[in-house]
Amino acid sequence: MKPLPLSIVVCAVMTCPAAGGDGAEDTAPAGLAGKLHVVPTPIRSYRLLMMTMDDDGYVWAGSIHRVFHRYDPRTGAVRTIRLPYDATACACLCLGEKISILGQTYPRLIIYNRKTETFREAGYPSPRPDVWYGQVAPDRRHLYLFDRGSVGVIKWDSQTETGKPIPSPYQTPPPASGRIETRDNALWCHVWGPGAQYRPIGIARMDLTTDNFTGFYPFPEDDTGLKPYKDPESTFFLPYSLKGKVVPFDFRARRWCRFLDVPRYGEVFGFLGGPIVHQGLNYFSMSTYNGTKLGCDHKPFHFCNSILEFDPRTRRFEVLTLKAAGAYHQIAYTLSARGDFFATGTNIRESDGTLNAERAGEVVFWQTRRPEKP
């Protein structure tokens, strides 16, 4: 598969300083502006889902179409693999030779051996599993899976293919997602309200040494009385998804910090998702969704053809836009792996120029790795 000529890859950048630059430094890691390459693929999909990279450098991406995909970022080659089960491949997580596939309400973990090309299933220790997301543990043996249906966190042993439930002790809904923070030796669990309003309730810390929960921190309604964050090395950043704000949390001081307003909220985007961290910078997905049937542009909502880059050291935001003639690629999921950044985009532009978020469009990978010439 030929990559698109680099000369037609356009990265339109809007640089916007955030308000309240207390503690900002003059130097910072370089962002992705001008460093991304577009690689077309033969995949046609509504959109690809959560990705992983295996030890051989292949990217594995989920999909809603009872398939998942193996993508070679060096050449653009794709292999599409059909699931033998009636499940959505919501997320792919790789450990060694195994690709663990999370199927949302599908009641079992799907395990694909990428060497033998065989499938097997293993039951979750949950009466009502609803597993969308997970994290690979630092020991490279276990997975932490988020069961929003009943249990909370499942610690999965990839060698025995068994799971241990770790119920949340707090009187809240189970965590829906989370992040491993190696600087704090913790799994920080995100507790969001039910439904489509993305209402943040709080975050819970689970210690990775003991697998015990050690504290719950309610999400602040506003930042009245909160101080700016001081140290990017002790702070992570969460989206206030429908408010157009990024909310810092200092995990060493165990405190929420003053919110950061994202420029062009309500104009370019109405929703933030993510982030992932790549080389010290945070990358958020953007959507026109604003909690109603129509998006912030008063048209049917969709993910944008842009991602938001946030630099914690300078407190600067940049919107990176993927532009391609005759196409509009909605971008939802991103990945940082082996020093490279990847995003998937699906063309949702119809022939009449309208945007249709339900269109099974042409899929591209947007990546820092320069693809090899055919």
C-alpha cells in the first residue's frame, strides 16, 4: 500500500496560550506540528477503536464490525481478522504473543494468539461484565480491566488466563477507565456518571504493589479556591469533557488544581476525550458533540479531523488538523508506542460534501513514523 505523498499532507496548526501561565517554563518538548505523515489503508470502517502495539512493531486496532486489524506502520500493510464471536473489538491489548480483545458487554475475554493465529475465550469474574477499556501492568504479565457493569477493576493474569476482581470500596459507579501512573506506582481509576453526559464524579487511586484502593477524590464542580498546578512532573490532566476545560490533578499533593480553559470551545469543538501522553505532551480527541442531538456547529455531531495538543510545561494548547483534499477524517483514538505517535482517521465526507459520522469510510493512519517507500 503506497503512502500518500508527503507533499500533500497538511498540518494546520492553531497556537493558543492558555490563561494563567504561573510556573511555565521557556523551554519544552517539541510538539507534533509538521511531524505527522498520512498513510492510507484499504480498511473501510465507521471508525477504528483502541489500539496496541506488539513486540514486533505491528499496531492492532479494534473495530465495531466483528473484525480487528493488524497494521504495519513501516509499510502501511494491513491484515483484517474476523472474530469468530458476535462481539465488538472495543480495545486490543498486547502482552507477548497474545492480543486480548475487550468486547464491551460480551461476557468473556477474547484472546488471539498472533503466532498460532488461534482464538480462545476466558470468562470474566463478573456477573454482568461490561468491559470497554484496560491497561497493561508494568510487570508485562497482567492487565487491569475496567468492568463498568458490576465489579470495578479486574486484574487479569495473561499466563493463567484468569481474572481477580478488585471491587471499588466507594459508593460510586464502578470505574469506566483509568491510567497507570508509574511516577506514583498507582492505577488511577476514572469514575464518570452513567449515560451520555460524561459527568465526572471523581478519581480513585489503587496501589500497584498491594492492589488496594487508597483514596477517592471527588471531581470539583468548578475551580473556586483551587490553586494552579506547580510541577508538571507530579501532575496529570483530565478533560472536563463537555465544559471545554482541562483539569489538573497533583498526584503527590493529592489535590485538584485550577482549571485550564481550552481555546475555541463551542466553536471548533464541544467535547474532549482522552488524553494519551506522548513524549511529555497530552493529546485529547475532539468532537462537536455538546450533549444534545446536534453538535456545537448545529449539525449532526462527529469527531473532528483534529486533535488537541497540550504542553504541561508551557501551558500551551495547539490544535493539529489533518487536511486532505476531498476528505474529512474524524479522529477518535490515538496511541503512543516505541517513541512514535499514531492516530486513526476515517473519511466521513459524502460525495455531496456533507459529513456523515455513520459512514464506513476510508481509514488512514496519521503517524510520526515516516513510512518506507514501496
